[in-house]
Amino acid sequence: MEKLTKKQRKILEFIEKHTSQNSYPPTLKEIAEKFGITIGTIQDHIFALQKKAYLDKNPNTARGFRIIRNPDGTDLKQMPDTDYVPLYGNVAAGEPIFADNNIQGYIAIEKNSRGHKMHFALRVKGNSMINAGIYDGDIVIVKKQDSADDGDIVIALLDDEATVKTLKNSKIKAYLEAANSKYKSIMNRPFQIIGKVIELRRDYLNS
């Protein structure tokens, strides 16, 4: 096993700490700003960490870092109680906005012994769900499913847009309800449920 240089160790520790505190890894720019060096230099260090098998990186995403070995050489892939789900783009919690399928990073989660499959995570944008305890910037962990019960908080697609709302099943038809009196319920647009919110993550340091 190749040893890390002092700088490589510090960068790996920063990625690990940032991921632990925020539930998602930093960008190259954030790492460069932390150490006061250029993005190009950071890229060289990241390449070295990958070559030494301490870090994995999805080249198509800004936050695609995944630590696979601790600075002391511990192989994280051998941890039986931890899994990773992809973090996608913003989900609207006010006026629905487009949510693309580009992965921004990965969220570490505890494997559920009850068998629930937590497939993906989304970042909330807006304040239409604040009365449900969901705020702008929060990350929701979502179980992928195409149906839900009355009162469940769901991720729904409206055309090509995604939004987080409470599902309401009335006698006439189902609709999406905000948890903020400033926002109207979405009642006259067809929508498709793509998942049920089962967990919330929040960065308390920046809230």
C-alpha cells in the first residue's frame, strides 16, 4: 500500500470531514479554497489519491468523491452497515423547478435491516414545506416508489419538473399540498409520484 504525503492526507481528511458534516462531499473549488491552492494542483492530488486507491471520483459530477480507504488504510468498502445513495439536483419546495438526473455526489446512509431500499437523495429548494419541518437546503432521502398513502411526503414529477409535497387523496382526485399557507396546493396538473421521503438531512453549521 502506497503511503500518503502530508498534503494528500490533509485533503483526504478534509473530504471525509466535509462529507460527514454535510452528508455530501466538497467540490474541487471548495477543496482548493480550503487549502489556498489552485484547482489544477488539487486535481493532481486527487489523481494521486485515486491512483493509491484511497479515493474514487465520478468524472461527470462536481461532488462525485467517494472515500474508499481511510488515511490509516482502512478499507471502507468492507463496512457492512454503510451504503451510499446518489445525490441529485435541486427539488422545488415552492414553485417546481427542473430537476436533472446529474449526480452531484453521494450520501452515506445506514443500511436498513428491515429491507427498505433507499435509492436516491434530493436537495430541497424553497420554503413551501417549512410547516412539515423541511427547509430550503435540506437533503431528503427518498425511497423509490410510484405510489404513496394519503399524508405521505412525496417527490412528484410535474412534466419534467420535480417537487416535494404532501400527497392528499380526496374522494374526487389526488393532489399535492404545500406545508406553508403562502403556497397553493397543486390540484389541476397531472403528476407522477417517483418516491416517498423517508429521511431528512440538514447541515446545522450553515442553517
